[in-house]
Amino acid sequence: MLLALILIPLLTAAVVPLAPKRSVGQVALLGTLVALALAAYLTLGRDWSGPDAGRDLAVSAPWMPELGLVFKLGTDGLSMSLVALTALLGPICVACSFTAVTQRVRTYYGWLLVLQAAMTGVFLARDMILFYVFFEFTLVPMFVLISLYGSTNRKAAAVKFFLYTFTGSVIALAGIVYAAWFNANRVDAADPVAKALVAASPDLVLGRWTFDLASLQAAASRFMSAETQWWVFLALLCGFAVKVPLVPVHTWLPLAHTEAPTAGSVVLAGVLLKLGTYGLLKIAIGLCPAGAMAWAPTIGLLCLLGIVGAGLICWVQTDVKKLVAYSSVAHLGFCVLGLFAFNDAGVQGSVLYMINHGLSTGALFLCIGMIYERYHTRSMREIGGLAARMPIWATFMVFFTMASVGLPGLNGFVSEFLCLLGAFQAGDVWRSHPLTVGGTGGNLGPYVAAIAGTGMIIAAMYLLYMLGHVVFGPLREPHHDEHHSASGGAHDAEPRLPADLTAREIGVLAPLAVLCLVLGVYPKPLMRMVDPGVKEVIAAVEGARTQRPATRPVAEGDAGAAPALATQEAAR
Amino acid sequence: MIEKIGALWPEIILFAAACIVMVVGLSPTAAVRRLCAPLAGAALIVAGIVAWFTTPAAHGPLPMLPLFGKTLVAGVGVLLALLLAGTPDREYESAIARGATGYDPIRANRAEFWAFFLFSLTGAMLCAGADDLIWLFLALELTSLPTYIMVAVSTGRNRSMEAAVKYFFLGALGAAVFLYGFTLLYGGTGTTRLFAPAGEPSIASILAAQAAGPGINAVAMTGLVLSFLGVCFKIAAVPMHFYTPDVYQGASSAVAGFLAFVPKAAGFFTILILAGAAGWWGSSPVDAGGSLPQPLHQIVLIVAILTMSVGNALAVVQSSAKRMLAYSSIAHSGYMLVGVVAGPGPANAPYTSNGVAAVLFYLLSYGVMNLGAFAVLASLERRRADGSADEADDVNDLKGLCATRPLLGWTLVLSVVGLLGLPPLLGFWAKLPLFTSAISSNEIGLVIVLGLNSAVAAYYYLRLASVALLESPELTNDTVRSSPFPARAVAGLASAVGIVLLAAWPLNQWAMQGGRYQRVEPLKAAEGTPPARVDAGAPAAR
Amino acid sequence: MTHLLSHLASVALAASPPAEGAARAAAPVLGRVVEGPWTAVLIPGLPLLAAVLVALCAAGRVRSKLPAWITVGCLAGAFAAAVQTYLAVVHQPGLAQGVRVLEWIHLSWGEKPGQSFAADFGLYLDSLTMLWMLFVTGLATLIALYASEYMAHDLGAGYNRFYFAFALFVFSMSCLVMGDNLILLYLGWEGVGLCSYLLIGYFYKKPSAVAAAKKAFIMNRIGDLGLALGIMLTFVQFGSVRYAEIFEAAAPYLTLAGEGRIGEIPLLIQLIPVLFTVGAFGKSAQLPLYVWLPDAMEGPTPVSALIHAATMVTAGVYLVARFLPLYQCSTWALPIVAWTGAGTALLAATIGMAQFDIKRIMAYSTVSQLGYMFAGLGVLTSAGAAYHVFTHAFFKATLFLGCGAVMHGFAGQLDLRKLSGVAFMKGWGIVGLAMLVGCLNLAGFPFTAGFFSKDMILAEAFASPTYQALGWVLLFTAGLTAYYTFRVFFRVFIGPKFYEPGDELHAHDDHGHGHGGAHGHGDGHGHAPAKAKATADAAHDFHPHAPGWAINVVMVLLTVGSILAAYPYLISWVPGLIDASSARVIEVAHGGEHAHGTFFGYDPHAVMYYVSAIVGAVGIIFAFVLHFVGRTGAATAKADALLPVFGPLARWAQNKWYVDEFYNFLVRVPLLVISHVLHLADKLLVDGLVDLAGFMPQAAGRGLRRQQTGALNGYAFGMVLGVGVIAAIGAVLLW
Amino acid sequence: MIGGTLVTLLAQGPIPADMGGVTLAHYLVVSAVMFVLGLVGFMVRRNLIIMFLCTELMFQAAGIALIAFSRFHMNHTGQTFVIFVLTVAAAEAAMALALVVLLFRRKETLDGAAWRELKG
């Protein structure tokens, strides 16, 4: 089943180049719809709230035994929700490109589908290297999409995107490998703690080379010293923080977003950025909870910088797409802030934020793409007051902007509020740690939340500024004919679009709007679905908080570690 | 003595084939002349099979290295034979075909070229199986001397001459350096035997004894260092890298592809053998097998870092695809040296901790991926007004290749993306063991440098890939055409298939076998007697 | 309706003498909630239904008044449900009723209290809630009816949009008021903000409207942040966001406060109401966040009447009243509320005196009256504040709708210098009368509802020993209020008949009303040069169109309502309701001696009627003298009669004390500068560093490339040098 | 001096008597000097033939050292090695001359610096 989620888009991608040019889009759409149907069946068709939900879906096959690799796919509610998001954005990205992409369509849809497969794989992988393979492989399709179908500065943007994230993740790979080495060489399988762990879950492989996610997490979180964890976490952070992106490693994002084609931006905002947060959540924190705790104050500081700084930067943009791109930096700041609060509200909020941001910002990019398709500009100086020309579009735009602002009743609010609440509650998390830069003493929760809260105001400032310029105000349009003659024959081939949205475009936006509303009013199913995953993360951190990890090879440290194990088990 | 010959069957076969080819290639009948390449290929296949079945485990620290090395050389050699198809005498043969001139054996190079090709591969194989300094020296020279000629005759243009003269003279300088190193090594230990059965004196066991005792003797250590630096010429490592881009660019693409693999393989076999003799003994803080003896370890480390950094930095600024690949070849040597630094880990270390296995697998992967890239270059040419052809060289020659020649284009994309090390292609699976083994030996800094260098490399590889994949083809009269040698494209295709599939095939099992390491026991000498004295008493085992 | 009337009658019969002597009901039980009537769900439900239906109309491109009828019908239904629920609630005095509708946000991470977070769509029904919902739904129904005519020029997309936001507003407002937890309140809070944004920006082609809408939203967001932080702090301190549980958890502190041991209450608990206050000030337009409200008058007048006068802006008052127990646990919260309220009342009144735009004057009067309400809360007469909310809702709606009728009739003309004697024009009688009633209320003319409610606050201020000064401020403001209110009335509605139409003729043309002459003269789009001429031409054959039946009916009903709003005072209806809810004031023991403030030795509760009546009368007389006596139709100069007297002060007031400019200079401009600096730093520094890092290999490559000279000897030299250096390094390492 | 140091470094004990007054160190010094001369010559001379002769010089330097070590260690391996070295040197010489002839035909010069079309 899980394999099918990856294979369906891949196979479709293989079929797409063979399809006749006219029906390439339809074929791709069909493939993504099938994948969506499967994902919907898996997501809705079962109860994900149990701790072992989804275990029966796991796939495991021997792969490269010499390297300790296993082709292992698995899922839980948390992963599944992100898979569902990916699957949902799949057909939307395909459908939104029917008129936008008219050249080299086969390549386009092929890579789009490959990208979907890779992203799905990231969320399903339960082997670190498999995760890394998918994680890295997302770069290639995105690189192609940006550099072939983007706008003027696309090549530089694509290269920057690729190199920046590649560099980060190579260092993350070093961290992953270190963890694996640690498990193989620093963990003694005969150790009582290790034995107890294996007894509790027989799948664990301790004391041998493996990249199995659960095993490495058990080994590293239990046996690795806090200081080592700090380093390993730093390595992983290099990879994931770039992807998120956290300030100050965010500068590839505005560029990539601005230059990417619409579907690329949607995927980028909707899913690709979530790979970073997902990596932090599922991999990094689980692997080195103590390291994560040590890093939390610094990361919190960076998040605040992102929320406030990137927000203010949004406010002075004239390029709509860039504005929304920078807003992603600010929004993801909330998401990571909640995550590093390490409490239920924060982590729940963070996970919801991943999904909600995917929906609302993805939709905003769609809206902007529709404008770009019509006017071939994104500058707020050239377009404005489009509500008069395109009322339906304007309605959607206002709706999604409000979702993005975090208006209660829409999806953004629930997650944003929970993230803030989490940060507020997490008084001791933001406190200084011996290994931390930038932390101070005292309960900083309220202050952190208050500063982050100004992000709500700033979000209102820049998003309404955008609405005020683009949607409202007196109508401003660039002269159509000029553009068409200037850009030569390429555009003549394009089907002329009506002033307001077509039925197809409405069909693309409507599901997102419905979901935004539903998740805002009735987030309960989703919250229940991701809850076990959230609890797992919190348990890991709680475990590290209550227990001092053995600093030396555990042969001597049994006595101390055994009760710690008991508490850990109790926490589960 | 006779059992050593038993271990040399593959080399003997290649040698015999070389002799046959030398005769066949002189035949006045074109069809017979053309048998050279098929004969060479067949000989390589046979030699590979024979190597697989007959090569015995050697004494010494890396018992399976000969087996691995020989089969690897034979395997990649087959592909190289495909790649080199049509290289010698191209213009001469076409002149004969046009009837412009008759056949004159004096003016033909084909026979020598293919014979030298086989000789060079023989040398590489011999390197893998060497257990004596003299043998090693001869094998290295056998590997490289033919290549000088191959470069010189590869295109018949001035550039090839220039490449050959640089290659030859600098090669001689390099050879002198490692020869002097070998000399000192002999001086410091009193024997040229690298490995010997347990209890018998050999460089490995004597050095082990020295390391266990007062520390490795300075002369021997100087010898090791100089040998290493000399062999750096073969693997194109800093500081012996200067020739690489000029030679690769001057030689035809096919020969450049050959140069990027065969001498490099021979060089790495040599380095591994020397390192094995020196022993990964050092007091490494980790519970791996330990590191190389101290100054050598640091020197290899420095060379590794310099090599990858310099190679990548220079590759970034190139506009000639061949030069770019040449510099990247330097960088890849640097990556592989990481595995040498990491060492094989403790006895029976898993693949993940075995740097030697990592080097071997990387060598294999590099051979395959690099071959693809050069095969594509060799398959493309620009016709000049006079009908002669220049091989594609500039990056822009590759514009839109995926659109105009999908097969070649995708081969190129796969090769360079593979070389870049992007999962899930072969390059990643080659780099991963380097990561794991280096971390196993606690070389975390080196791993970070390796990672950052991969990122730098990504820049120019991406450029190559995107030129081929994303740019639209140039539509001018001076178009790039395919060269008339489908065998080259076949070689490229084979490599592309390898890049995708080899990772799944249990080749790393093979590399792991090849990298198996057993620690050399120190020579048990009478207390207080210097090892050399003992050796001096024993007659040379030869 | 009949139920309600009979109920009121029964309350009246049972009532003891008004105000002071009102029998205090038993203290409400705050921690308990019993199952309430399901009909309560209809109160938010029907407006939501209306919003959905109107949205469907919009999707179906309906171009009739259907949305208006849908909305009016649903709102009327909601009002009926509110009455029904009210009766059910007062049936069980002192006991809140709850209705659970839908689970919303649920989290739990343990069994212990405080280890779960639950916010549902649930209703909390007590008498405070119902007091609010009665006038919200009632007024909303009437104003929706009014707007059906008022907005008729925009039939089609705009009409649908208007009613969608209108219905959504009522829904949000019901969530705000009826929600049983702070999160739902917050939903309503931001929801009304959104509707306010949409409606202020209704004329979205006008940049000023767009700017005003944005300003409103952002100013509100600033307040919302305070509220949100308050909510979080509440949750952290009390372990819940549900009212019932909060009150239960806060009970010990309340006891402490009641015993005068307020100093023993933890600081963070005391901080909660302060944070709430920030939210309340944002929503209810108090200092320093009031500046959005006057600008909000860019919206259609019914919106100004409903949202920006009668209902939404009282949400802050509701919040404070709802959490009065917490406020009483805080040392600073109530003084802040009181003094800010009084300050705002005075400031807004001074600005109001100097404006010429009648709608703006009304807006400033709203700000000012809201200040009264907060001052009332601050001096601990929650009943007075709530009653003032109640009366104000009626008379201010009347006033706004009157202004709206004028604006509608005179093509957007709102300048009091350009209108005169409107009440005497044909068809404008009802409007004139309604305005008179409204103005009397606002001015605090004796025996009007506004008079009574204002008195309750004034009297309580003087009665409190610490708020004497505040009482004087409020009293002075009452005089100013009377002056500026009647300035409007005397200038616009009576006196010689005169008018100049406004400049919205074009707008009407655009909407196809057919005052078409203007277009023929101008060059189509060039507004600026053609404008004066066109306006003159248009003015020439302009006829004010008198309000139609819907407007008149609503005006009449509202006028009657404004008058009748005095009646509940007589029966102490509001104090009764307040005392049965969480807004009940807790008696604080003042260390044995119960100090009482006096008004020159008299009991302020007894004499305030007379004092405020006199003050009001003085204000009206001033207005009469300055703006009516001797004014001829064209005598516009007298409009700023007060200006020379006060010199620059008056000019400053006219310019709204330059508060907007001050904010702009102090907050917006620096922020803008910071943003630009950040943007630049991001581009140049952060990204520059990245580019530099990316450039480094290239630079290194360029440098190294120079060594690749192609010369054999050079290469040899390089190799030998390299070997030498590395061998030397090795030697150094060895020794 | 140098010789003494070297011998000490080698930790070989007393100098064998039958080497007479000339110690291993002397040979090694000669060999090292020859090697360095070769290196320097290779770097500074531009005539291809001279450059090649310089490499020969280095090879022969190694040969001297080999023979000295061989004598020192009292085994014949080193001398065997020298024979192979000489053979290889001869092969290289043949190749070098062939190449030089080839090059001379192309450019009519023996200057190594004439060949610098490839660079960068």
C-alpha cells in the first residue's frame, strides 16, 4: 500500500513521456488522482489515533545488508497526514499547470510526478538512508522545474536552491552516519538497557550497523551523551534548518519561490519546506532529544528573528510572490517555535501548522500564479484592484489571505494559536543551557510568546498591505497587448484566459478552501490522527529531561540507566 | 616461484593477447586490422574470468586485493575497449578507405595502440597483485609507459603531442620520486618484499615490529612518504596534479577516459599496498583498526583535503568539459584518499567501517561513472571545414543533448549526477561508505570537508547536467554531430545502466571482500636485535 | 415579543425603587453550568445560515434584494431565539447555562487538571450574554432592513457581499458573546474584526476605504495580541479556557480580593486582566488604539451604525464585564480601565467638537461614549456600563442611520456646513424627529435613556472616593457632548433650508442611477478637471431623494426603541441582569470603614440627576447660541465659531490632535525604515554571505588557475615544491 | 656529521668494517645530491633532452642508494632492483627519444616551453 503511494506517481511519470502531447496533462492528473484516492483511503479509512496505528502497513525488504540498509517504509498518523497533503497537492499542481505550461509538457509533468513520489517517500521512509535518498532526490525535480519553467532569473534561483539545500543536507548526512556509527560501536547489545529495549520492541537493532530509524533513535537518545547529541543535532540542523528554512539560512527561499513556476511554488511551500520541519520533528529530535533541548533556546531565537524580521521584510516587498515567499519564512518560524516548545500544544500546533501552511500558502501561490498567467507580472506597482476585474479570484484571495493571517475559524488559527500557547507554556525550554548560545535564565515563555505574537500583527500588516494593493484599490492593469507582442510567439500559443477564473481554476482552489475551512472549524480528526506521533516526540524529550544519558559506553552505567528506562516506558 | 606464476594467469593472457594484437594490427587487410579491438576485449573478458577463478588470496594485510583489482581492471577494461574504439589511426584509416593512400604498416599505429592498451591494463593488474617493491615498481611503469604513447597517438594533433610530452616528462619525475621512496623504504627495512607468510621478514612485518618497538625508522618513513607522493602522480593528487587537465584535454576523450581510470586504479592499488605495509597501526582514539603511522597519516590527510578542494575549485571555473572532468577526477582522488585515511578498521570490520573497501568500491563506481561522461564526449564531434573532426570539448557543445540525442544526453546526465553523488545513483552509494568509514575512524572533520566539497562539485556537475538537459540545442551550421563509432555510445550506455543498477547489485559485497584486512603480525625478532639485522642474515627469498 | 413584554412588566411590578435601591439578587454561581435550551444555538446558527445562503446567492449571481430578505428573516429569527433563550435564562437567575455544539480544539497530555486544553463550540448563557444578544440581534435585524434600501444602488455582487459580511458579522458577534470559552470568544473577536474589515473596505475602489479597513484590522490585531496573551496566561494560570472553570479556579483569589487582601494575589494573575484590557481597548477603540474607529466611517452607514457604534465596539465592554471577577483581583486593571476610559471620553469629545463631517462627529462621539462605558466599569458600576451600552446601542444606531439617510439622500454630503434645515424638507420629517431623539439621548437630556445610563456612571464615579477627579472629567465631557451633538442638530436638521449635494454623484452614475448628465460634459475618465464643472452641473438639477419606507420604518422603530430604552432603568432591569451574571461587582471590605465619596457633601446618587441635567442643558444652550441663533442658510462661517476663541487648540482638535501623524511618525515610519533596513541586510548581508561562500570556490579556482600555466617547467616546479612542502610538514610532524 | 646522523637514524648499530672509511652515509649523500641535482635541473632547464637526462640522473641517484643499502644490509635485493631500474630507464630513454623526435618534427625546437597551448 505504502509502496503504491510512491510507485503510482513514479509509474505515471514513466507513462507520461509516452502519452500524446495533448493528453499529457490528463494522464498526469489521472495518476495523481489515483494516488490521492489511495492516500484518502488510507487516511480516512482507519483510526490513526492508536499508538500502533498503521504498523500493519509497514513494508520492509532487505536492501543493502553490507551497509546495514533496509528498504523500510512505515507510517503513523503524523506521517500519513503529510502524505495526504502531498497527495492532495499533486492533482492540484497538475491541474493548475494545464494552461500555464505549454512547452516541454512531458518533461514538466514527468518531473512533477517524480517530485511527488520523492516527497511521499520522505514521509514514509523508516530507514535513515532511505529517508536521505528521498530527501535529496526531491532536489532534482525541483531543480528542473525551476530552471526550465521558472521566470526570468530562474537558473540562478535553481542553482542556489540546489546547492544551498544540498550543502546543508550533506552535513546532515554526516550526522546521520555518526548516529549509525554510534549505535554500531558505542552501544553494547548485551547491555541490560539495550536488552530491555529490544525486549520491548523486537524490531530494534542495537550494537550493529543499521540505519533503521527506530533503532538509531533508541540508541542515540538513550546512550549518547548530551554533548555528543549537541553536535549531532547541529549536523542534522544544518540539513533541516536550510530546508525549513530558518533565519539566517533562508535566503534561497524567496529567490526559488519567486522564480519557480506556480506548481513549483505550491509544492515548495506546501510540502518541500515541511521536509525540513518533518526532519527536525521525526528525525532530529527523536535522535538527539538532549541535543534538541540544548539547541532550543537558540532555535527559538532564530524563529523569533524569522517571525518578526521576515515579517517586516514582507511588508516592504513589491513583488507579490516574494512577499508570500518571505511570509513562509515567518510562518515556518511559528511552526518551528511550536515544535521546540516540546509540549503537547506546541508540537501539535507545529504539526498542524505544517499542514495548514501547506494548504493556505499553497493556495496563495496558486492565486498569484493565476494572476501571473494573465498579466505576466507579479509587481504590485503594475497590478492592483483586481477585485473589480476578477471578483471570484478576489474572493479566494481574501479567503486564503485570512487563513494565512490566522483568522479563527480558518485553519491557520488553530495551529498558530497552539504554537504560541506551546511557546508560552514552555518556560524552561527557552532557558539557558550550558551548551547554548543566546539563552538566559528565568521563565521566558511569556516573552517568547509575546514577541512571536507580534508576528500576528505583522502578518496582518503585510498581508493586508498585499490585499490592499492587489485585490482592492483602484484597478491597475498592465497593457496586455504590449506584453504579448514583446514576448513573441511563445505566448500566442497560449490559450487566452477569461478575465476571471475558469471552472478549472475554481476547481483547483475550491478543495483547498473547503479544507481550510473544515480544518479551522473541525480539526479534531486531524489532531487525533497526529497525536500519537506528537506524543512520541514529547516522550523522547521528556525521557532526555528526566534521565541523564550514559556518557560512557554503558557497560558500567547499568544501574543508572535502568530506572531511566522505566520512566521512559511509563511516559509512553 | 611457480605458484606465483599461477597467480599471474590473467596477466599472462593479456600479455599474450597484446603480442597477438601487435601482429594482427599490422595486417594489410582492413578487416583483419579491425580485429584488434575485439581481440583486446575478448582477451580482457577471458582474463577477467580467469582472474576471478584463479587468483589466490595473497599474504599480507589485504589478501583479496589482487582478486578484486584484477577483475575490476578487466571489467572496466572491457568497457574502455569499447570506448577506445576507432581512436588510433582514424584519419589514416579514413584516408585509406577513401583510396587516397595505400596501407603502410610503418605509418599505422593501431597495433601498438591496442597492444599498449593491453600492456597498460596488465600493469594495473600486476599492481593489484604486487607483493614486492621491485614488482610494484615494474608494474607501475608498465602501467604508465604505454599510456604516454597512447596519448601521443590518440589524435595526431599538436595538442596530443603537447599532452604526451607533459605527461611523459612529469610522469618520469613522479616515477623518480616514488623510485627514490622505494629505495629509502628498502634502505629502512632491508628487504623489498612487501608481504610474506607469517614469520618471514617483509616490509610489512618489519615496519610492524618497528612501530611496536621504537617507532618506524626515519628512513623507512621518508621512503613511505616519498613513495606516496610519487604515486600521487598516478592518481592525480595534489601536488602532482598539474598535468591532469592538460593531458586529458590534449588526449582524445576516449584516451582521457582511459587515463582517468587505469593509472588511477594502479595508483590506488599501490597506495593501498604501501599503506597496508605501513599498517593502520597508529594510536587512533577510536576502536577502529587505527590510523596510518603518524606523519604518513597526517600527510595523506593533508593531501586528501588539498586534492579534493583544489580539484573542485579549479573545476568550477572551467568551460571545457574535458578539463572540468579532469579536475573533477583530481577531486575524486581526494575523496578516495579519505578512505585510505580511514583505514580498514579492525579485523573483520563491517563494510561500513572499512575504508579500504570504500576506496575499492569508489574506484569501481568512479570507473563506471567517469566512463559514461567521457564516452559521451567521445561520441560527439565538431566537423571542421576540411572534414577532420574535433571532439566535443566545450561545455556548450553539450547544449540540449537530451533533446537532440536522448541516449547520449541521458547518459551524460546520469553520469554527472552520479559523479555528483546524488542519491539514489551509484555515486552516492560509493560516497556513503567513505562517510561511514571516515566517521568510524573518527575523522569527522575530514567528513565535513568531503561533504562541503561534494557541494562545490555539485555546482559544476549541475552545470554540465543542466546544459545537456535543460538548455535548448544550438541551431547553427556548426553543429555537433555523433562520431561514427557506435561502440563508444554502447560503452556510455553500459555505464549509464551501471550507474542506475550497480547500486542494487551486491557489488559492495565484492568490494567488501576486496577490502578485507588482516593485521600483519610484527616480525618476531630476537630481543634487542634490530630488524634489519635479522633480515640481513636471511638470504633474499627470491 | 409578547413574552418579553410580559416579562418586563413582571420585572417592573416586582421592582423596588430604581437605581440605588435596586434589590441585589443572590450572588450568581459562577463555577456551575447547567444544560441550556437548544434554541440558543439558533442565535449564532441563523445568521450563519444567512451568510451561507447569501454566499450561495453570490455564487448564483443573484441581482435582486433576495439576500436582504434572507438576512432580515434569519436575523429576526435569531432575535426571536434570543428572546426565547433570554426567558429561559432569567428563569434560573444566577445560574449559567451551557450548550455544547461541536468539539473544536482538544488536547490532553495527562489526567491532571491543567494537562488538557479544550475549546469547543459551546455556548455560555447567562443574563449578561442575553442582554447583549438581545440588542445585537434586535438592532441587527432593524439595520439589515434599513440597509436593504440603503444599499440598493449596489444590487448584485456588492449587495451580496454586503449581506454576506453582515450576516457573518452577527454570527461572529454571537460567538464572541455567547461562547463558553476564551478561544471561541477570540474567534468571534477576530471574526467581527474580519467583517469590520470587509465592510469598511466595502467601497474597495476608494483607496481611503482600503486604508481605513487595513488600519482597523491592524489596530485590532494589536489589541488581539494582548487578548491572546491574556488567554494564554489564563490557561497557564487556571488550566482552562472555559469560563466556568476559570471562574471556579479564580474563586479563591476572588475571596482574597473580597477580603481586601489583593496584595496576596500572584502577580501573573493580576496581569491577566491587564492583557485583556489591551484587547478590549483595541476592539472598543480606546486610547491609544482608538484611531481606527473614525476612519472606519468609510464603510456604508448601516455598517457604521451596527458594527462601529452599537455592537462590535462594545465587545471590549463585554469582555471586561464578563471577566469582572478577574479584574477585581487585579490592583491595576480597573484603574487603567477607568482612567483610559475617561481620557478617551474627553479626548474624543474635544475632537468631535471641531469636526465638520457629521458621521465623523458621530464616530468620535462613539469613541467618547465607549470611554464612558469603560469609566463605568472602572469605577465598578458594571450595571451602569452595561446599561449605557444598551441605551447607546439604540440612540447611536438612530443617529447613524439618520446621518446615513442624509448621506444617502444628499449624494454623500456629510459636511455640516453644507446642509441646513433638512428636517423641514419634504419626506425628511421622520429622520429629523429621530435625530432629535437621538441627539437628546446623546446629550443626556433629562429623562432620556442616555441621561439615565450616563448618570449611573457619573454618580458611581463621584461615589467612589478615589475617582472624584474622574467624575469631574466625565461631567465636563458630558457638557462637551451635549454641545457637539446639538451643533450637528441645529446646523443640519433645523434652521433655514439649504443644501449642497456631495460628490458621490458619479458613484451613483456608475451604478446606473441615471443622473446621467454629468458624463456627457466630461471627457469620460478624466475626473479631476471635469469634476468641478460636473459637480456644479449635477448640483444644478440635483434633488435630494427622501428616504423610502424601509429606512423610515426602521428610523421610527429605533426612535421608539431609544425612547423606551429609558424604561428598563425604571425597573432596574439591567442591574438585575448584571447581578445575576459574572459581571456582578464584588463588595470589597475596606478594612472595616466603608468610605463613600460625596458630591459637595451630597450623595452623588441622589444629586447627579440634577447636576448632569444642568451640564447637558448648558451644552445645548451653547450650541443653540452658536449654531442656531441668527444663522442664515448660507451662513457657513459660523460653523467654526468656537475656533477663534480657543486659538490653536481648536485647530489641533480639528486635526484630531495630530494623533494619526504622531503614530505615523513614531511607529509606522520607524518600522518602515527598520523593514527596509532588514530587507537590505537580508539581501546584502545574509544573502551576500551566502553568495560569498558560494563565490569562494570560484575565487579559489581563479587563483589556482593562474598556476596552471601550461609550462612544463612550471608544473615541475609546482610538483617539486609541493613534495618539498609536504615532506617538510611530515618532517615537522615526525619530530 | 650528516652521515653520523643518518646512521644513527637508521639505528643500525656500528658501521660495518668492510665498508672502510666510506660509510653508507657517504653514498646516501651522493645519491641525495644527485637526486636534488636532477630535480633542480628538471625545473630550470627547458631543453627536453636535458630535462630527460635530469630524470635519468634521479633514477641513477636511486640506483646508487639502492646499491649502498644493498651492501649495507648484506643482501642482493637492492642490486637486483638496480638492474630493473636500469632496464626501465632504458625503456624510458627509448620512449623519450622517440617522443622528442616526434615533437621536434612538429615544432622544430627542443624547447619544452614551446608546448603550452593547453593551460588554465
